[in-house]
Amino acid sequence: MKAIQSLFLFFLIVPFVEIYLLLQVGGLIGAFPTIFLVVFTAILGAWLLRRQGFETWQRFQSNLARGALPAYEMIEGPILLIGGALLLTPGFFTDAMGFACLIPGLRRRISQYIIENQLLAGDAGTLFKQARSQDSSVIEGEYSKHDREV
């Protein structure tokens, strides 16, 4: 399935799941406790996001200071951003997905998967490979011109 189709299904199905869960929880515990719970998870998620975002930023800066490539931190940043957006979206299903993005071990595994399977072994280099000439008679090399004084 293509990425656009997956996103379309995600944005189509998730609101129905959210409405269903909100109605079910609201039926069990009442309207005001449900609203309080939704607001509480948003506040808790924002606080956790701020802490973990700051920790990720510190790791990013320390890796740069050591001269190491902060690859995991560069992938974890957008994962935290997505998790924060999901946590601020009202509902229990998106909160569960947002809190999953805030679990450091899970976030590290997702980052490792993206780096190993999508960036290193995946199609990340195909843009550069397509830019090269397909002609087999082309010989790659370097050229430099040196002027002589006579």
C-alpha cells in the first residue's frame, strides 16, 4: 500500500476510533471525568514531551561537541514532534500513540529501524544514482588544468 493511501486511511479511521472511545469512556465514568482525563493527558504529555525533547537536544549537542554524528537524535526529534502532536489531539487512541512515541526504548528502536533499513539500505541513495549517466562509455575521473609559465 502506498504511503498516501495509508495516510488517507489513517486520517479516515482515527476520528471514528476516537469518537467511539470517547463515547465508551464517557458512558462508563461520565462526561466531566472524561473531559478531565483528556485534558490531563494533554498536560502530562506536554510536560513529558518538554523533558524528553530537552534531553534529546542535550544528547544532540554533546554528540556534535564530541564530533560524532547525532543520527539517532536527528530521527528521535521528529518522532517526539509527532508524539507531541498526537498527545495534544483530544482522544484516547491518539494519546496512546503519542505516549508510545515518548517511551525512550521504543523511540530508539524506531530510530534504529529507520536508520538501518530506510536510510542505509533503502532507497535513500536512488536520487543520486539516477543523476549519474546511464551511458556505459562514460569514464568517471577528475581533471585539472595546470598552466605553465614560459
